[in-house]
Amino acid sequence: MSEQLDVIVVGGGVAGLSCALRLQQAGLAVRLFEAADRPGGNVATQRIDDFLVELGPHTLMASGDWVFQLAEELGLGEALTATRPQAGDRFIARDGAIHTMPSGLWSFLTSPLLSLGSKLTLATEPFRIKRGEPTDSAEDFFVRRFGAEAARVLAGAFISGVYAGDPAKLSAPAAFPLFWGFEQAAGSMILGSVPYYRRRSAERAAAGITPRQGLFSFSEGLGAFPTAAAEALGSAYQGGTSVERIERSGQHWTVHAGGASLQARAVVLAVPPPAAASVLAGADQELSGELGDIPMAPVAVVHLGFRERQAAIPEGFGFLVPRGEGIRSLGVLFPSRLFDGRAPAGGDLLAGFVGGMKDPGALDLDDDALAAIVLDDLADLTGLDAEPDMVRVMRYSQAIPQLVLGHPDRMERVTQRLEDNPGLFLAGNYLLGVGLKDAVRSGLETAVSCRAWLAPSTDAAQDAS
Ligand SMILES: Cc1cc2nc3c(=O)[nH]c(=O)nc-3n(C[C@H](O)[C@H](O)[C@H](O)COP(=O)(O)OP(=O)(O)OC[C@H]3O[C@@H](n4cnc5c(N)ncnc54)[C@H](O)[C@@H]3O)c2cc1C
């Protein structure tokens, strides 16, 4: 007799793993199918020639309390590592050099990053009370709040770093919901942020949540998290199995994977939008079309390992590059300055990002050409003059979902289609935010919705037993 499953989760990135774990903990019969031969999706740590390399994301933000809680549950509490204190400085490239991001009044006043006029526009942000329209682009929003220069240099660099996106095409409320909310609440980002952060720290204190600041990883890298989650799932985790399609049959969903078919009462699609579109093509063409139309930014990551420390690289987090500076790299992180143990003793590890929505052709370049772009940019901006001992290039043709103009309306249509597909749920980093913590949050929230939807029949089954 075939196994009776409550839920099949498709995709073993951090969203799918978190979702499956919570459902399993609730006593539901769960199976997770992951196409790749390792769990984690974008989150992957590899040891390459004595360097501990984060192939995808490098850091986890302190504000993701739920990730820390899950990490504790998975026995990773002791392995949590904050960035080194010296890694506090962030840099932005402008006029052929990198400059420290101002972090206080004096550094703001003396920073060469912005002109005096731009600093005045920024400083008077709280006095320009204005609320935007939901159709605003990120560019509209940041120009309104900060003025054109700071919008290009500061917000533009941030957008390159988080979205690898085009500020004119991203939707302000979808891509920057927190900042958007501040403006909606108070007519100013600065005025709106003060009560929010005050309330948030009071709520965290009341809930007994450890106050954390900054950025984190695990001693063996972020990959420790999906590895531990897959282990905790045990036989419910099935790697190396790609789901080809799903369809609704009566009260169940049938999932076709690896040449076999399996039924469950609910399905959670925790795969990137293009993969979700493909899996859903036969089940709901409209839903598949909506998800398939979400653009994805292409990004190449060039990892450069040096056995000797590079004096040209300052202590700090790394630098971001606003568009319009004549520099092709989107930014370069300094992983060996962020965390101990990322390079052999006395060495350095850097990670350069190239591509994005404004430079999709970069991914067609070969490894040598991509490494040359990052090395040339490092030479121009920092004076680095050394051949790397290790080069590893990763290409992500669909790296970051773009929450573009019209995304909120699209997601409303998606929600409507889901109502016509009872038992079908979505999770992933195109729903609540594109970062790691929001991907996990989406997995956890989807687990709650899925459980609630299954609850009546689960209770009935328990009553019967
Ligand atoms: C280069 C890069 C750097 C990043 N840096 C950061 C950072 O520093 N900080 C941060 O917070 N975030 C960062 N992010 C974002 C972060 O990695 C993602 O938000 C997060 O990992 C997304 O998780 P997910 O589970 O939603 O999706 P994914 O990680 O994409 O996982 C989806 C999984 O589904 C599987 N799958 C796909 N199709 C099928 C199928 N048909 N059947 C079965 N399985 C399937 C895939 O193999 C994959 O494992 C970065 C992303 C990239 C690409």
C-alpha cells in the first residue's frame, strides 16, 4: 500500500527546508523533493584549496530572529558567529576610489561620497513630508526622499548589492516595504523609522529575544544550516529528485518526480518562480504564467583566494558600486575580513559580483574574462596588484527575483489563483523579501497556513485513531 502523505514540499532551499521541518514537527507526514544532490539551493559552502567559500549568500541579518531560533533547534547555536568587529566599515566606490560609508554625523559631514548640496538634501529629509503612490519605482522613491545624487550613489549601491536590479524598474512598495511603510506612516523615512525601531526593540525585549546586531554566519559557513535541516528531516528529505509536474486529482495532489507519482493532500512549491511556473504548467496555466513572468537577475560571483594577505584591501565588509561610475563589478565582499577561518592563515578571500539586470551579457563571458573584470576593478579602486592563488566562478542565471513595478498586483492575482487550487501553497524569496531571512520566514509562514488548511482533516484523523 502506498504511503499516505499530508504534504509534499518541492524544493530544498532554506524556504522549503524550514517549511518541511515545521510541518513535520506538527506531526504531519511530509516528503521534501530537492532536485540537486545537496540541500540548500543558493545557500552552499564549499572548501576549495583551504579556503572556506560561500558560493551564494555570505551573511545572515541579525533581524531574522526566526532563523536564529531554528538554528538553535538544529543544534547550531554554538556555531553561530558574528562578523569580526573590524568588519564594521562598508565602502562605496565613487570617482575611482572606495570611500567609507558614513556611520555618524562627523563622518557624514566630512565624507567625499556626496556633494555639500546632496548632504543638505539628505539632512532635510524629515522636513519634506510627502507620501508616494503605490506605483512608484524605487528610483522615484529614493530621489524623492534623498535627492538625485544620494539616490544614485547610496541607494543605487544598495540596490546593486541586494537586487542586482534596475532602480527604475523595481517597485518601491514591493522591493522596499519597510522604507515605504516609514514614508506612508510619517511622510518621511527618518521620522517613520524612529517609532518603528523603538517599538521593535521593546517587543523583542518583552518576548525575551536575545538582542543581536550586525551580520552572522556559522563557523563552518551558512551551508551548515540547510545541512542540519535536511538531517533533521531524515527520510522525509529526498535529494536528487526533480519534480516534473503536479496536478490535482480529486481531493489530492499528484506529484510526478523521478519517474514515479506520489499523492498528498497539500503541496508546497518552494522553488524559484521560473521553476514553479514549469512545474505548474499543466495544472494552472494562468498561475504558471504569472510566476513565469517574474524577472530574475543574472549574477556571476568571482571568488578570489590569495595565500598572502593583501595590504591594499582595507579592513571592512566590502564595497558596493553605484551604476554610472564606469566600474563593471556590482561590488566586492571581503569574506576573510568578515569571519575567521575563511582563508588559510595569513591569506585573503574576496568575492566579486558581476552582472545584474543592467549587464545580463556578463554571464556569457568565460571564467578568465569575469575574473579579469573583478581584478581590474580592484586594481583601479584599491590598488590591488596580485595574482590570485584560487579562482572559482559561479554563474547564477536566475539569482535574484525582481520585485518590479506591478509585482503587488501580480501577487494579488497569484493569491486569487491559489484560492482556486485548494491545498496548493507557495514559499520562497519572491514573496516576503529576497534575502535569506525572508526566504526562511516565508517557509515558516507557509507551514502555518498549510497546517491550518489541513487542520480539520488532521484532527478528524487523530479522532479516528
Ligand atoms: C549569489 C547570491 C548571493 C546572495 N547573498 C545573500 C546574502 O548575503 N544575504 C542574504 O540574506 N541573501 C542573499 N542571497 C539570497 C538568498 O540566497 C535567497 O534569498 C535564499 O537562499 C532563497 O532561498 P529559497 O529556498 O527561496 O530558494 P533557493 O535557494 O533557490 O532554493 C530552491 C530549491 O528548489 C530546488 N528546485 C528547483 N526546481 C525544482 C524541482 N522541479 N524539483 C525539486 N527541486 C527543485 C532547487 O534545486 C533549489 O535547491 C543571495 C543570493 C544569491 C544568488
